[in-house]
Amino acid sequence: MQQDYLKIKGRIFDIQRYSIHDGPGIRTIVFLKGCALRCKWCCNPESQSFEAETMKVKGQDKLIGRDVTVEEVLEEVMRDAHYYSRSGGGLTLSGGECLLQPEFSAALLRAAKDRGLHTAIESTAIVEFEEIEKLLPYLDLFLMDIKHLDTEKHKEFTTQPNKHILENAMRIAMSDQHLIIRVPVVPTFNDTAKEIRAIAEYAKVLPGVEELHLLPYHRLGSDKYEGLDRNYELKNIEPPTNERMQILKEEAEKTGLRVQIGG
């Protein structure tokens, strides 16, 4: 029975090795299919639907989405075990939204912890807290997106309100989980000093949260929309300049948080 969790199946669309983002050290990132949000700036639109779908990549049809077991994923992850041990790296789950596949995600994290790896997830936490609790015993780092404090603007740009997200941020923080708040900085959405300061102020009151990451908007992945025969709504939006990001960083630092640009 102890090994049954290795047979749990989930749906992923990519595995990225040798990453130096989304957690400490050198990491492998497993991208899970399915998301409750539809952020206008999403750089992984192929992650949004849980269903497998066809996307044109370099003029060729590519099937996005495959069903795998925890054991199959772990076999690929462990190919780089020596890099993790030397750098303090490990496994990060991303998406999509990994919390929409809670049993599979919890089993992946458990398998990684059983092998001594550092574990992290990148998530918006837009699920019931009971689903989040399934992962916490096997999780070293929770990288949580808080995109905006205004629920109407949040809904306009992501299709979902933010009330549940903010409530879960507090509950995660109160569980003594190592939590870092991340903010995708998107012009016309949340790139004013007032908006960033408000998010930083909220992050500051979360118990144990000391760090905030500002992630500048970019257009990487915009070509995927064409491959999916979808419209990219922000094609006329310019990424924030380095100078702009520095101003926002300094504003967020006024709360006393450690703030960095990029994650």
C-alpha cells in the first residue's frame, strides 16, 4: 500500500529541466494541465484547458497534454538528482494550476520528499483550502501569486474574483508554510505605485511572509495564442521598463519586505 501513491495519474503538458527560477537552486519544473483563471497575459495558454489539445508549433501540429503516473514523472526528475544536491534545488510544480489536481500534486511532492528533494509549487491558490492542505505536509516553499487587491479589476483581467485567493493566502501563512508572494506586473492592470504598494501592504500582514517578488510582464508565449487559434488581447501592451520596475520595487520596499524583481 505504501507505494500505491506512485501509481496515481495526472495530466501534464511539459517538464522543464535545469531551471534556476521558481525556487532555490537548479530545479525541474513540472507543468500541469488545467487552470481556473484566464489571465489576459498568460504565457502558457496551452495550460488553461484540462483537456489535451492541438497547438501549431513551428507550423506543425503538436498534441499538448499527456497522462502520466507519479512514478513516470519522478523517473525523469531524478535524472538530475546530483544537480539538486549540489545546488539545493529540487522539484517545482507549476501550470496551469497544480492545485486543481490535488491528489496527483500531493503524491508528486511526497515522492520528491521521500527522495530528499526540496519541493515548491507556483500557484494562485484558487481552490478550497481543504485541497491545499493535502499538499502542505510535503511542501517546502509556496510561491503564491497575488495579482490585485481590487476584486472587480482582478475579475476583468483574469475572469475570477480574488476574495477566495486572499483568504487562502492568510490561511496558508497561518499554517507556518514558507510563503513568498509574487506579483506579475502588467501595464494597464496593476503597474501603478498605488496598486503595488497595496499588494505589498497585504503581503506584509501575512504571518511569516518577508519576501515579495515582482515579475515584469513579457510577451514570451504570445505566439502560442496563434498556434491555438486564439486572440492575444495584450498584443499592444509594452513590457515595463527597468526604470519602472525599480520604482515599483522601491515603493514595495517601504513596507519593510524584501523585494526582488524576477522570481
